[in-house]
Amino acid sequence: MAALLLVRVEVLFNLKLKHMAKVYKNDKNFLVIQMTGAEASGLGFGMEITGCLNSIVCGTCNTSIEHKDIFYVAGINEVLCKDCIEDYIKNMSHYTDIDSLKYEINHFNIIAQKLGMSEKANFSPDNKIIITT
């Protein structure tokens, strides 16, 4: 009976996760995915603690963020907290060379696919990043 209940909870949990992650739009066109701590933990971000979500730490300020909104920045392949993503977007320049954009697009697409998102990043005809569904 307990095993059946656990399976039902896992199925409900997984269905819920597929719809939580979303593209975090920003004025500099950085490829960012906003997700929950459970989603980030499921992707292997953070340090595993038996029986719990992974302990996830912001890649900039080093604070614990597993119970908050988490922002995955594809260009640096790192997770950040809300304050740090706002700072990042405000203060960083978006590299526009093809190799940097390929790296960013590749990492975004890998994480988006693992999260079951319909969005995919590509190049526009003029070599800008676009997101399609």
C-alpha cells in the first residue's frame, strides 16, 4: 500500500514539474530558465543530501536557494538566485560571437529538453538568438 501511494505521489510530482519551468525573458536576450528547487535538484544542480532536495547554492552570492525560484543561465551554465539574476542581467554584456552563442544555445536546449519544455533556442537568419516553440 505504501509503495503504491509513493508511486502515485511521484507521478503527480513529475507531471507538476513538467509545467513549472519557463523561459525568463530579459532585455539583453540572455537564455535563462526559471525553475523550482525540485526541478533544479532533479537536474543534479547542488549537493545531494539523502532524503532531501539537493542543497542548491547560488553561483554568485553562495546563499542557499533550493526553496526559492532558481534561474539557470545557459551562457555560464550556472544557477542563480533572484537578486543575482537581476544583477547579472543589469551588469553583464551579452557576448555576440558565434562560438559563445552556440555554447549558450546548446546548454539552454539541453536543460529545456530535460525539463520537458517546448521552447528551443536557435539562430535567426542574422545570427541572433531566437526562441521557438
